[in-house]
Amino acid sequence: MQRNRSKVSVARQWLFVAAAGACLLSRPTVLGQNGSNAPGTTSVVPANARAQMWAATAQFVYTDDPVLKPIQAELLRTIQDKSISTFNQGVDAAVVLEKQKLRGQQRVLKFRGVVSSIQDKVAPSDYGGLAQAIVAELQKNPDRMADLERASSLKALESQLNRLATGTAATAAEAASTAPTLADVTDVAATPVQDSGAGAYEVPEEQQQPEAQTDIPTSTPAPAMPAPATPPLLWAALLMSGLSLLGVLYLLLKVNKLAAAVRQRSWSGAGLRDSQRQEVYDIVRDELKRQPLAPTTTSLPKPKQAPKPPIRQVQPQAPPVPVASPQPIAHAAPEPEQTDHLFAVEAPAAPAPVEPAAPRVHVIYANQQPINGAFLRDNLADAPASYTIFEIMVDERTPDQGTFIVMRNESGHGGYIGSHMSILEPACTYNYPTGPVSRIITETPGTVQRTPSGDWRINQKARIYFA
């Protein structure tokens, strides 16, 4: 039996070797086919495609909004498309420019909030999702969609973003060839604006944050080669694969025969053991027949009889003796400690005072910084998200008043600190530190009041500090 098992093991080893040889012989052929059929015109999306898409969006917003016409030329000089970090720095510079030249307007500040919101929602590698999110946000403006010319410009921007997202355009300039050019849309207002110089709003090279790789060159299209005829190496590989398959089938037949022989011998051995067991059983049965066991009876003990009561003899009774009437006996009142406590009636305990229920506090989550000094109703939610910025607490006793703090989830504090001028400054007062910080702590909550339209207007800013 040990010899048969060793044969089965050897057969299985040969089976494994044959299968591995067949795979190795067929592998070069498959690789050759894949290499010959690989298209040579595969497009590669540049590493700074996201920055180029945002740069195209900023150019559209700055030239589309008529309110920004007076500072349009200066805003366009702040656009950076080398990386996301440099683009964000350019938008921060545009916010400062708007604050200096157009007091009371927050168009660029609102655009900065939209950029932060979409960057938090869409994954960095999802270029198609980024294009859809940008277009969907721009389509929310009813004035833009009602104007045929502005709507047509938005359609051109959508085509430009899709070209950048799919890698069919190597640069933003190439993608913009089908979109309106800067000369077509930069019609500056009649009131001249004194140019303060491009250097005042451009991000210096030493302050830019370079990324690991700013661009990946696109692959050069390979020349189309005619499909060659079936090479002799392919026929040889097919022939060897067929021979290996025949060898595998033969080994399988041998293994099945050896396994059947092993099972047959195992069954025969089991039959011998069963016959010996039956013989022992017959001996024990015959012995039991010769010496039957005597039946045993178990007698229960008799119950003990209760002793009979003694019989008393009746004695003759003497005549009754007159008895004086009993005198009343004065009983003293029982002492309090001697009374039976089982029958004492206890006075009901006074009910415990009911404490008034604590007032309920409803939390509203603001997913964007305030616009024009108010948290807009469209940017509020009843559940927190990864891009939530502020928490508004409202007491049910005063439903139109509340307080607000910075979101307690510290995972997003780093991004808010990096863009504190556009995200935190409209709602908070603080002293920005000089050293590295990563957390935002609310020292004094701010106060808000609900307007008839459903927005929450800030009455007092929150006091925060960084740690």
C-alpha cells in the first residue's frame, strides 16, 4: 500500500510539471500577441490636468461675470496652471485683488469656496467627475443659463474640460483652441483701470509649491505595422501545448487506476477487521446464553406507621365550684417598639420632584463659508460630511437664533488653515501664528440669526486660535 501511495504522489508531481511546462510554452506567444495589438495612439493625461481644468474654469468665470469686467485683465494674470497648489495660491491672490478694487463684491470669494468644495468632494484621479462637477455648479446660475451667449460659452468650456480630462489635448492652450479665446471675451469696461503691474498679483517662483512631477510627456504614436503572418514559433508552441495536454490526460488515467487499486485494498482490509469484530460478538453472545443473569427484585421499604395516641380513662368529675366574676384588668398601652411591624401602616412616601427635561439642541452643518455675511440655505445640511466647515447649534426654545463653531472633525482642518483668508476670515476672528499648525480650536462661538429666506446671518464672529 505504501508503494501505491508513492506512485500516486509521483504521478501528481509529473502532472504539475506538465501543466507548468504548457503554461511557460504558451506565455511568450500571448505576450507577443498583446505587444503587437497594443495601440500606439494611447493618450496619457498630464499630471497637472486638474490644474489646467481649474485654470480654464477660472478664465471662464472671470470673463463671464459682468461685475468683474473692471478688473478682468488683472484677474486673468493671477491664473496659474502648473499645479493645484499654485492654482490655489493664484485664486487667493484674486480674492485679495477683488477686496482691494471691488469693495463689497465677493464674486471671486464665492468662486474660491466652490473650488474648495469640489476639490474635497472629487477624487484627485477622477478627471471626468471633476469636469461634471464644475459644469453642474456653473449651470446653477439662472442668469447665465438664460443668456444664449453665456450658455454657449459654458458649452464650449464643457467641451474643453472633457478634452483635458480624457487626455486628447496635451495642454490647456491646445484644448482652448476650440473654445472662445481671451481676445474674444475680454471686453474691458469703458472705465479704464490703472494697471498696477503683473508682479503684484503673480505668485513668486520661490513661493510656489512644486509637485513631485508637474507633467508627463505624452507617448509618441507608434507607426501602424501590418499584422504579420503566423510565425513558426507560434506553431511550435501550439504543438508543444497539444503534446503536454496529451501527457496530462495519460497521467490522469494512471492516477485514477492507482487510486482505484488503493481503495480496493483498503476495502479488503476493512472486511477482515469486520469479520474479526463479528467473531468476538458471537463469542460474547454465546457466553451470555450459557450464564443468564438472575432476575433481581428491588423491595421498597415499608412506610413507618404513625404511633397511635394513648387512650385516657374517663374520671368522674367533681361538682363545679362557683367562680367569682373576673375584675377588669387595666392593661398598659404597648410601647411603640413592641408593636408588630407586620401590621403597621406606613405613610406613603412623597413623590420625587420631576426635573424638567433639558432643552433639545438641533445641529445644522454648513458646507461652505458665509457669503455676504450669512450662511446660505442651499449650503446647509442635517448631517455632517467630509467637506463640512461650520456647525450651527439651535436651541428649540429660540429656533431663530443660534451659535456656530468650526467643525470639530480635525481631519479637514489642514485645508481650512491653508485657505484661511477665504474660508475662515468671513466668519472668524483670529491671530494667524508664524509656526506650523494643524488644528482649529473655537475659543468663543459666534452668534447667528435666521432670516425669512432661511439663511443664517452672522451677528458676531467666532473667536478661534490655531494649535
